Amino acid sequence: MDIEAYKPFLKPTLFVLTGVILLGIAGFFIYQSGILTPAHIEVVDAGAPLTATPQVLSKTITVEVAGAVKLPGVYEFEGTGRVQDALTKAGGLSGNADADYVEKAINRAAKLVDGQKIYIPTVGEAPSVTVPVLGSQTNQNGIISINGASQTELESLAGVGPATAKKIIAGRPFSDISELVEKKIITQKVFDQIKTQLGL
């Protein structure tokens, strides 16, 4: 082999190889220093437990069920319950419950309100301020009970006719007189005129 013939090519080749080796060594040290590590990559421990998204707990409401029920007492409900749910928790109506009153004055589908009291009278129980019974529900101050007044008494209110009076009776029981407007039974204008005459 004639080595003299390859001498012109040896120097450039050695120069290129030396450059490649130096670049490789430099790249290795740069990589080890972390300069080339992508900043956006985050290492996550695969064994770490995932944090669950906290659930928003529904508001707890407290309702008292009293009178002619099997298990009178104070009951709690998660979120929104209905009057029927409260009666069920209280064991249902007792044998001496005034079924006629329940049929006419208790709206079992009405939503429960925190702090509400549901009272079921017994048969023959005399009307009182705390127990709304259909009949005379206008007190000495002229306040009419929207939960117990007769249709005639309700019609005595300004702006309340037979149809509106029937809507009020059908919407019982109410926890606040403002529900008359919220449930669109009467207009805000009519409510403002008669609210001083209304009670529960």
C-alpha cells in the first residue's frame, strides 16, 4: 500500500474526527449540567395519590314536625326536601290526625324551608294562633292567615278575587308571605298593597 498517496487526506480526516469527539464530549457535559433538560417537563410520582376535587355539600335544613304524627320531632334534610318527606320521616299521620285538614290545607309537594314547622292538628282540635285551621283566620288586628283563611276571607283582600284565592289555598302551606309573589300567585303591586294585612 502506498501511504504517501493518502497523506494529503490524513490531516483533514484527523481534524474532522477530533472535532466530532470534542463536540461529543462538550455535549455530554452540557446534558449532565441540566442545561438541555426541557423546562416544561414535570416529573410526577406515579405512586402519589391524586387529590380528588372537593365536592360542594348541599345545605342542610332543619324542620320540626309536630302534632298528630307518629314520631314528632326535629329532622334534618340534605338539600331540598318536600313536606311529604318530612311527614314520612315523622312516621306518617297518627290515627287521630285531622285528615280533612291535611287534605285541604297541607301541600305535600311544597318545598321544605330551613326552620319550618309543620303542625298536624288532631280531629276536633280548636283553632289557635299557632295552628292554622280552615275557618275564621282573621285575628283582632285584622291580619289574615294565608295558611288558614277561608276563600271568603282571602277575597276580602284588595286585588284578590275568587281565582287568586283558590291559588293561595292550593299553594299552602307558605313559610313566608313573600312566597305569594315568588310563586306568581299575586303581583308585586297587589302584594305591596296588602302585605300589612297578611300573616302565616
